Amino acid sequence: MSKKHAELSPAARLTKWLVSGSPFVFLLLFFAAPGIIMVLASFRYPGEFGGLAPLTADPGTLHGLTLETYRFFFSDLIYTEIFFKSLLVALATTLICLVMAYPLALLIARSPKRSRDFMVLLVILPFASNFLIRIYAWMILLGPQAALSLMLNGLLGAFGMEPVHLLFSPFAVLVAMVYVHLPFMVLPLYTNLERHDPALLDAAQDLGANAWQRFWRVTFPLSLPGIFSGSVLVFIPVMGMFAIPDILGGTGDMLIGNLIKEQFLGTRDWPFGSTLSIMLTIAVLLFVWVAAKLGSTRGRYA
Amino acid sequence: MKIFSHITSDLAAVFWQPSRMASSYIREHRDHREVGVFLCVLCVLCGSWFVSSSALARDELHLYNWNNYISAETVARFETQCACRVVQDYYSDNEEMLAKLAAGATGYDIIVPTGNAMESLIRQQALRPLDKAKLPNLKNINPAYLDTAFDPGNRFSVPYAYTLTLLGYNVEKMRELGLPTDTWAVIFEPEFLEKVKGRITVLDSQRELMAAALKYLGYSASDTDEAHWKQARDLIIRAKPYWAAFNASSYIKELTVGNIWLVHGYSNDIFQANLDAQKAGRKFSIASAIPKQGAVLSLDSMVLHKTGPRPDLALRFIDYMLEGSNSAELTNLIGSGNPNLDALRYIKPEIAQNPAIFPDAQHQVNLEMLRDLNRHQRRVLSRMWTEIKLR
């Protein structure tokens, strides 16, 4: 490593610093610093009017550092429960996204070179309109007067079943979560699948593998890194999402993101909100790390 | 960990998308009031929020008010009268305003907080006492709205307008189903709820919903007895399966299009929903009613912030807003309650005679303003709220 460094000319070294410098500063300013502030805030008492209680004050009033938010968190199963629920929603979203995105990504990757860019553009196209407008659009699509609801309830009615409400339900939340995050699964999968050498498939065919075997023994194992990065890109934002359950969710669709938001707004309890955020970060990192570990072990056998 | 290197390369390809989404969050979240506040608070945490209070050369009055809470004509007339400019800034939530001030925003002459938020500001000593000699029109205010527990003797505040938290409903549907609209029982009792299952929304607000439940149980809306809270929580959990959603923003639209028939909501919003429904030529109308058990009244008052550079102009503006004709314009615009007795004669008769905006003496008695909770109570309530949402 050091030998390599010595070979670099001063100009190249400067370029290297300049190139890596701005992301480094960015991370420091917008990730490390707020993270540290959050950790510090979690050890404080909430202020009487919101915010944080002072670090030093007259004896008799609450001040200084404390572990009470962590005690509060662990003294009550309900917060673990809500983490678990968010985890399930995130996993379900990731899985559905994967199942829907894989064929699409494969289709794009196997299309003629000329049409690929156009198809990728189509995948990204929803981003051209605002995120919230697209969520509000689902309110109309899933509403009780909408064609979808009328058709479904007509069908259910024909079998003598109770009509269902699609809007304001866990179903609506899941639909919107998948809808919003689908491109994040398609794009990494596509970048991965596009890199595959078609010669490998020809070789497999020459060796007598049928279409299914070619996919399962060649394409799929090679695409595992793409699956992993796509899953991470979907899983992490879904874990923290609060706008979708807020807008489309029913009376029981509180996720961890909503709970954190509530701490900062309704309850004005910044320390506990910070604690929840830290727990969320730890949970997500832990989960992704375990998934990566499992992925790499499996990769060795493939 | 080799697998992470793949992520980084893929991340680069899609990096602009999340950043774009983040910025669109901020831009389009006017409807979705909490997000603005949330970002505010985050910024405070980052310690990076900064609002400059520049020295002003010309006459300017800085007004920090709710969204859509003053008529443009009223402002324009004041500007001609005082030969000054009214610079307006808006918030959509008391918490948003408090968070912004707590983060060090300065330079606002007048703020229009709700009672409990005002109490916070008073206790933080952030307000300037009023010079009542400069407010001859203060006599117009109905004494019932003066001398509240938040500001005894009105040392700091002048009532501006009020909102009630009550029942809003689709008149035709309620008549068709034969449901009462004068009692909280209609949103809490399964015998009524069965007929409107999935067609009800309640406010996504811990305090407001608990207040409705407490009122229905016969307690005070500001009751802080944990045993009473638990009863209210159980009542809410029992009724919850029948409700469509906890909603504090889009219920206006849902009422207007006829998807939702009954709401627990704010009087201004329900007034707006009816206006929209009539404008769209719907075959039904939306009305509101104060339940007989009582309801929450939120009184917004004008106060002078300590950092405001022009208290003289601010007092002049307050006195101007206390004139009946000016005050009435707001009520005519958004259907807000009006504490100004002199304004009544300028208010459109259909609004002035609406008992859900100007309640009669019998309902007036049961209206209550919410007191602020202390940090311990806030945390206990939040714990219950989480339970309500999760069960």
C-alpha cells in the first residue's frame, strides 16, 4: 500500500485529496456531527417547554445528564414491538420489490442496447413528479369511489363477502411503500445484470443446462450483489418512513418513523426522540450487517 | 464486507434520486404541516438554524401568523393607513412556531399563538407587556374571552380569533342513517359506529382526541389524572376499529368528496369543507355541531415578541385589528370564531347564526381551553398514544 502511495506524483495526490475531500467533509458535516449531537441529546432531560433541559441549573430543577430515556425505552415492550412491526413492513416491502423488480431488470438488461436507456428512463420517470403528489394520487386510486375499490368490492359482494376499504389500511401503506421504492431495487439490479457476460449463458447451454438451470445456476448467483445492494437501498428508507403511514395509513399503522416524529412534535420530548433514532440506526446497521454476513457465507459456497 | 463495495458503486448511480426526494419533501409539505416543524426541530438539533434580524431602514411591521389567517384586504388597508409595509411570515402549527423561536428566530413584532403556546412564551419571558392606553378598541372584545388562565389580566395578549374542535358531518348521510350529531357518543359508541364503519376520521392529535374522550366520560379536557387518561385510552381503543384513520389534514378533502361522513375536526376546516363541497356542486352539505358534553376551544391571541423592533407599529396594528369591520373580514373568509363583539354586525348572517361557530350560552359553558402538560405528563401521554396506535 505504502509503495503505491510513493509512486503517486504530487499532482495526483492532490487530486486524490480534492476528490475524496468533499465527500469526507459532507459526511462529517451532515452525518457525523448531527449523529453526535443526537447521541448527546439522548442523555439529557427534556426541557419544560420542549427542547432540552439545561446542563447546569439550580439544584431542584432537572438538569445534567441521565440514562432515563434508555431506561424508559427498555422498561416497556411496546417500543420493541413497534420496532418489530416496522421491521416486518420493511422486510415485506423489500421482498415484494425484489420479486417485482427482478424480471423487469432482467428484461431491461437483455433488451437491445438501444432501448435499454429508454427503459431505464421509464423506471426513473416517476421521480419527475413530486413524491407527495404521487402519494396523494394513491389516495384517489384507492379511495372508495375509485374503480379499483368498486371492482374489488363488486367481486367480494358476488361471493357474499363484506366490502373492504382499501384506503387508510396496511394494504395502502404497503402498496405505496413498494411503489415509491421499486426504482431503488430495479436500478442496482439492472446495473448488475447488465454486466453479466452472455458467453457464460451460452456455455451453460452448450453444457446442457435448460433455461431454468441457466437462470438458477448462473444468472442468479452472479446477481446476488445486485440483490443485496437493491435490498439495502429499499430496506433502510422504509424503516424510517413516516410520510406514507401518515397519509395512507389507517388507525393502526404507526411505524417507528411516526413515533420518532411524534416525539419531536406532539410530545416535545427530544431526548426520547433521539434515543429512538439511535436505536433505529443501530437496528438497521445490525440488520444489514447480519444480512451481509449471511450473504458472503452463502457466496462462498456458490 | 466485499459486498459493500458493490453498494457504493450502485449508490453513485442512484444517488441523485434520494436527494431529490428530500428536497421535494421540503417544498411540497405545506399540506402536511408536521414536516415543516420536524425539519425545523432537526435544524435546531444541528444548531444551524439562523434567522437574521436585519436593521430595517423603512417602516415595517413583522407579523408571524398562522397560514391563511388574515385577509389580504385587511392587510392592504392597514398598509395605506400607516404608510408602512406588513412583512408576513407563516406557521401551520404552534409547535413549529415555538421551535423556530426556541432556535433563536428574532425580529417578529406580532405573533398569534394559541393559549397554551402563549403561556409557554409568557413563562419564558419572551413577550412584551401591552400598553393598553394605546388600545382603545380593546373594549370591543367579549369579556368571556379576556382574563384567561393563560394570561390573567391580559397583560400580554389580545384575543384574535378562535377555533372549536367538534363534530363535522355529511348532513344527508347522517339524516339517512338516523345518527345523532350532538354527542361524542357517535364517535365512541359501537352502537352508532357500526353504521358508519370506515367513514369516520378523528384528529391525529394526542391532546385533542384525549380531550374528546375525557369530555365524553364527563371529565375536564385538561384532566391530568392518569386513571382518567386510562379510561379515555380504553374508550379510544374500543372505538378505533370503526375509524378509518387518524387524520389532521386530508379529512377536509375526504369530507368534500363524500368518502368520509363524520369527522372529529376543527371548525375552520369543516367550514372550508362545506364551501368546497358547495363550489364543486355536490349534492350534500357539510355541517358542524358542538357535542353536548362540551368541546375544546382554541383561542389565538396577538402578542408582542420582545425582539420585535417596532412595538409602536405593533400596537397600532392590534388596535386596528380590534375594529369590528377588520376583525369580521377574517371570520367571513375562513369561518373562524370571533371574540370581538363589535365585529358581529359585519359578519355574514349565515356565519353569525351558525351555533357551531358562535355557540349559545348553554354550549359556551362547556367549552374548555387546553392547558399545557409538563414533561412528565407529556411522556406518559405519548406512551398511551403509542399504545392506542399499536393496538
